Amino acid sequence: MSLDHSYIIGSDDNNELMLNISGLDSCEKNVADLSANFYALCSNTGVSKFTCKLNVQNLRELHHHLSKYSIICDHESLSTGRFVEVKGNYQEVINILENTDNASLIMALQHLVSKKLTHNDINTILGRKDSLAEYEDMLKKSDQYNEPDWQKFFERNEWIFGYGLTYKYLKILQREAHVSKTDLNGANDVITDFLMSDSRYTKIVELKTPTTKLFTKRQGRSDTWFLSSELTDAVSQIIAQKANWEIESQTRNYTADGNLIREETFDAECILIIGSLSSIEGTDKEKAIKRKTLELYRRNLKNIDILFYDELLERSRYIVKSAEVIEDKLTSTLVLPE
């Protein structure tokens, strides 16, 4: 007794695509005797448009290719993203990872190792836990480190800048960037600690030390406190850097590695990292006045974000902890052989 194994695969306004598998019946037969025919018929007239005959190996290959895609196998899948298959050569994995942007790489790794490694392992692999511990130690012994020390640390760990103050991922374009022309005698060169990028626009970062004083010893009127000259001078410095870079950025500029800076500059955002909130001293009332003065001051600066070292430490802890959360919606999937 023969069984009918014909299926409608799909149709458009004009044609129907059918699949028929022949050679399947109640008697045991060699799989080589199986065959499959894909054929298309005109929906209106029933006239054949084409027929394609496949053997069982062709069907297996078709199934193999289709089964790789969750959007096909999983009826509940509602979205998809970038898909990569690795067939067994682990050099392919290395090549893929080397050419993957950071955001996609982290998300893919989270998906890949979710059943094999803990999220603590992910952070260890990324080296972030060690860097975080180093940051905490440097901050505790902040009187032993100067600006160049902090420059080198942040250059090694640009991830600490995270997704920026506006949740855009930041990367370092150039350390100690010259953002102005010099005088004819080579003087008055304006240098910022870091020229950074959010992949579209440039940003200026200026560093002072965690021990930089934020206030004087004098209280002002109307519940205010006098800010230190170290703080106001640093703001003046970054304003000058910003003004000079606005001009210099309009010409072609290159990093120390010779790469063209393609990011644009429009009213560049500036980030000043200075002092620590924990250094604020005085009575409870005096501390409250100082915190209020400081917050009002930095909120009213146009496109200049003041960030304190202990605040940046908290942001760093959050970035490390966030690796413990697997994203609900993955934009990347990395598949390794079982």
C-alpha cells in the first residue's frame, strides 16, 4: 500500500509550490530509492511551471541548512539578527571574534556561555574584575598616584568609560591629543588627556586626580560654598580645549597610529574627571550645602560633564555587574558544534 506524501509548500497570487516524496510505503526499501519532486503549478490553470527532482541526500542537506535557523525551527521566534555558523575549525572562531565590535561580541558571548560558564567567568575572561579591583586599590591609595598614572590606567581600561554619560559607548581615539595649532615658536599648544569617540562624534576628556580639592574653606552667602580654584581652573582649561578643538577638528586629523579621525565635531561634549565626593568634609549641614553647590554648578555647565572618581567607580561596578544579566533580545548569535 502506497502512502501519499505530497505537501503544499506555499503560493503567491499566480503559482503554487508543491513537494512530493515518493518511495515511502509500508515495505522496507533502500533510502537511495527515495526521491522528492518540487514542482510549481499555475494557481488558475493548473499548468506546470517547473519540476525539480531531488534525492534523499539533497533533502538531508536542505534540512541541515534550514535547521540552523531558530526563526524557522522555533514557531515562537519573532525576531532574528546576525547569524554565524562555525563548522569545527576553532580558528574560525578567533577570526570572527577579532572582527566583531565590542557590543555584539559581549552579547554573543553572554548567549554562548550562558549554559557553560557563570557570568562571573565572563567578567574574569574580559579582565574587568581585576581592573575593577585595581581601580579600587588605586582610589584607596590615591595620594600615591599622579595624573599620568591615571591616564595610563584609563588607557588600558577604556571600558570604564562604559556607555558614556548619555549611554553611548565611548572609545579612546588618542591619548594626550593636541587639539590646537601652536604659536610660531612652538608654544601654547593645547593638549587634552583623551580625545574620545562615541563612533559618530568626538568628545574631550580631561583628568585631574582624586585628591583634587573641590572647595575652599569659606562659605558663601545664601547656602552656598566657594568652589576651589583647582576645580574652576580645570573647567576653564577644558573650555579652552573645547574651543580650540572646534577649530582644529574642521581640518583632517590623524591619530598617532596614522588613522584618519572620521568622527565629526559639533559643540563637542566634554568630560572632566576630578576629585571625589567622599572627600567633602564638615558638619552634616556644611556637607549638604557643599553637595548642593557642587550639583547646581555642574548641572549648569553647557556640554561639560563633571564626574568624580568615586562616581566613576560606581559606574564601573555597574558595568561589571551588568554582565550577570543576559539580554532578553540578542542581536547576535554564535553557534559552536556540540
